[in-house]
Amino acid sequence: MTSLDKPLSPEEVEYLSFEGGGGKGNAFLGAIRALEDHMILRVENGLPAGIKGISGASAGAITAMLLGTGHSSLDIANILKADFEDFFDGPDPSMVFKPGTRMNFVPNKPALSRFLIEKEHLVNTLLHMIPVVPDWILRWLLKSFIMDDGQSLRDKIESSEWHANFLRTEPVYKVRLLNQIMANLGDFRDSVFMDFGIFNGMKIHYFFNHVVDMKMRPDPKKKLIDWSSSFQYTHDARVKWWTMKEVVDKFGIDLKFTAVNFRTGNVQILSRDTTPNLPIATAVRMSMSLPLIFKPVLIDRVFADQIVPPQDRADAGKIWEGLWVDGGYFDNAPIRVFPGESALLFRLGPRAEDNTLTNFGHYMSTYLKLGLFGSGAGQVTKTSYQYNKHIIQLDVTGTDLLKFNMTPAEQAELMRKNQKIVTDYFKEAKAGK
């Protein structure tokens, strides 16, 4: 029996890959605990050991970053106590996420604003991707943007049967999110049409850099941070923006994330080799930029030249200049960046999307969605990936794309289920199946 036909044993695992899926990434905690139980993931003298490389997209990129900087399952469980809904920041219309010297927002250039407005049809199509939002709201969003009439839109939504039904039937976290948007509807609407995103994503950018800094400059006298308490997610000038090269060189784990350049339509790998001078927090922020949820990351030519190796600067503008969004839309499971015979992929639930095609409208909606985001050139399925026995499908019960916080009881049950799934996988490998 070859490595193509059987599960990997713990001794054979050298690389890990984590799929994207927003809040569904809570499922990874149980898998990580099981990997620690089997000594695949371990920390020795403050450095991760046992693994050569970790890749990820979106939530998987966040997980890869944490593991690649020496965070244990205990650390991650503590981090998950943070109020992730606080990361839905903004609105700040006409301000775009532009990394660089100040790592902050800059005024949206008129030329960029005109480009986005001229692409109304693209924005309108993107809006159709947002779950449970009916067509009439999308039409009124566009109309209110053109006529600068946010109050009429708010009144129409709040008096609608859809709004009443949403408040009555949707979970609390979705209702809170809707109320946050409704309170500043005009500004959020303008952020969508002018900046391609509702939320800034700046707080989570600072947060990523902070958790990396904790491991890059550990303080043995400092107690474990209680992430469940209030934390100011603002930039501290004393905290350095750690680059991909600095992190990989210190911890020895080859980290690779995916992100998509909307300008070119290409997916790229962010790594020590391709973008050594890119702050790792920015790389992860690029990979998890859910279109229209978080504003895309804008990279200009100057910053593009800065983040690549000297020998690659001639083509830096062609490849890296542009608007960067969630890598999961084109390559949600970047396992192919590592040797397949020793790489293990963790998948967030089954791949069973059902695009119901009952009329021409449904057909065109699906066509536009696939045209914008592709079918996932990097999708890993049983027929497209020869090492399909190296895929572990996790239980995502109780999770959701935008549900980042779970109750302690929900998290404990989810961890128990996925710890067992991974443990059973290695039992199967030991049995030689």
C-alpha cells in the first residue's frame, strides 16, 4: 500500500494545511489538541517543533500564524476568549487599508473612488454573495448611494417584513451585527461602494501583530493575558511590525498564506520566499479579507517594491500592486504548496454547496459568482487531489462564517468532537487502512 492509498501516521506528518472558513475555524482547536497528543505539534524551548511547514487561507492563515509562532492549544484557547465581534470596526468611508510605514488608513484617492463607482455592477454582484440579504435591499443600497439618501433606505429596511423576521429568527450575533450596521447605515453603505468593504479590519490587524510580538519578545515575568477582558486594539509604537522573514527565521516553520489580487485576478502565495519583508500580520489580514465584509488591503508600487526580495523588484508592481482579498476564494486549501506525501489537510466540514438552478436568474447568479471567484482553482477534492487520504474533515456543528465567538460549552463540545476525529484518523493509520 502506497502513501496515496492510506492515512498518514503521526511519524509521517511533516506539513500541515488549514482550510479557510471564517468563524468555522473554531473547529481547529480540537484538531490542534490531538496533534499535540500525538507529538506532531509541540513546543520546545519556546519554539515550535515536529513540523516543517504550515499553510492556510483566511481562518486557516490565522491558525497557521499562531502555530508557526509557537502558540499552543492552551494559548489559542485563551486567545479565542477575545471578543472577535469587536473586530468589526468602522465605518470610515473614503478611507482605505494601506499598509506601509504608518500601517494605517489613508484617504481614498479620487481615481480609486471613480474606479470603484464605475464598477457598480461588480459591487452589486458581490452584494448578492452576502447570505440572507434580499434583492430589494441590494437595489435600494445602490439607489441610496447614488442619491445619497441613507434615511429612506433605513426606514424601508426597518419597516420591512424581512427585518422583523430577521430579528425574530436569526442568532444573536447576526442581530448584533445588523444593528451595528443599521446604526450607521449611510457610512457603511458608502464604505461598501467606495472602499469595497463594510469593516476596516484595522483592529484585528493590530491584534495579529500583538499576538506575534508576544512570542517574538516573550516576557517570562508577564502573566497570561486575559483576552476575555477589555483590550485596546490599537497600535503601540513600541511593538515592532514583524516580517515574514523575521518570524520564519526565528521559529523555523515555513509559513505560506494565500491572498487574491483583485486587480490581476491572480492568487499569490505570501511567504518568506515571495514576500520576506511583508509584516506577517498584514499577510494574514490580506488572506482573511472577506470581500465586502472587510475592506481589501491596498498595496501601492512603493510598498510592493519594499516587501519582495531585491531580485524580484522588476516585476513587483505587476504582481503585488493592487487590492487584496481573501485567498480562500481561489485557493481555500493550499496544501499543494508542500510535498503531498507528507502533508495533512484539515477541512472545515463537507464541500457540498448546492447551487439550485430553477430559472435563468439562478443560473446567471451562479455564473457570475463563479466568474468572480472561480470554482476554486486550488480546490482539493477526491478526484482532483491524489493524496485524498491525507484530508481530515472536521466537525463544524454550531459554527458559522461570521460567528467568531462561541460559548465555553459550545467550544468544549466542538473541541471534544474534533479531537476524537483526528485521534480516530491516526488509529486508522496505525491499523494500516
